[in-house]
Amino acid sequence: MDFVCAYRSPLGDLMLASDGEALVGLWFEGQKYFGRGLEGEGERAALPVFASAARWLDQYFAGRDPGFCPPLRPRGTPFQREVWEILRIIPFGSTRTYGDIAAQIARQRGLARFSAQAVGSAVGRNPISLFIPCHRVVGADGSLTGYAGGLDKKRALLRLEGAQGFSQI
């Protein structure tokens, strides 16, 4: 069974989910794939991981890089988890393209190239928004493309971080 907790952000209500030790989910209320992967309906609980996540979110929404991360345990395929690990190392205030990530996977696997579309599919199914910063991934031309929480939120998150290298501000 998973546990859930609500967090009120400046961009809307968030739902956090945990297996009791690590975060397994964070979604904007009503976003695409909301609650996907939860085991059961989620019992409300006050857990240390939720307190740590709330401290992180407070700092993040104040426009600061929190400098720490609560434990994360995203549920997905091995390929999805590989992509999500790459997302985790995109620095606060920076962006990468789907092509950049595909090229990194190709290098890691010793391939000549890899599909940016496959990367996009994995990015779009990220179950732990913000902590796994899928909002920092943009199109090849810097355009804001797909975000399960909505492009308005993606734009606001990138502005909050002072990110450069994307269009449609």
C-alpha cells in the first residue's frame, strides 16, 4: 500500500505518494497520468519523507535550488528509469533537449544514435514531477513541448528557476 500527502504550491495543489520510505509519485492535481502507479488508493499519512519533500518544495518554490533531495523510488521500466536518472542530473535553471538525452543514452550504450521520440515517451511518464525535473526538457529548437502538468506550469517552473535556452516565455 502507498501513502499520500497533499501540498499546496503557488502553481496548484500537488499530491505526493510514498511507499513509506521514499517518494514514488508527485503530481499536479488533475494532470495527465495523475496517480498512475499507485498501489491502492493511498492512505493519508504524515511520514518523514513527506516532511523532507515539503521542505524541498518550500525552498524550490521560493526560487532556490534546495541542494538536497528526499529519497526517490520511481516505478517504471528499466528504460524509463534510465531516462529519469539522466533528468535528475539536469542542473537547476538549465534545460536539455530530447535529442541531448537521446545522444547521452546512445553514448552510454555504445550506439551511433538513439530515438529522441523514445526519450520523450519516457520523459512524459515521469511519476515524480519536480524532483525528477522533466520540465527542464525542451524541443530541439528550445520550444516548450509536452508536460503532463500543462505547458503553463512548465513555463512557470522554468521562469522560477531563471532558466535560459527555451522559447515561448
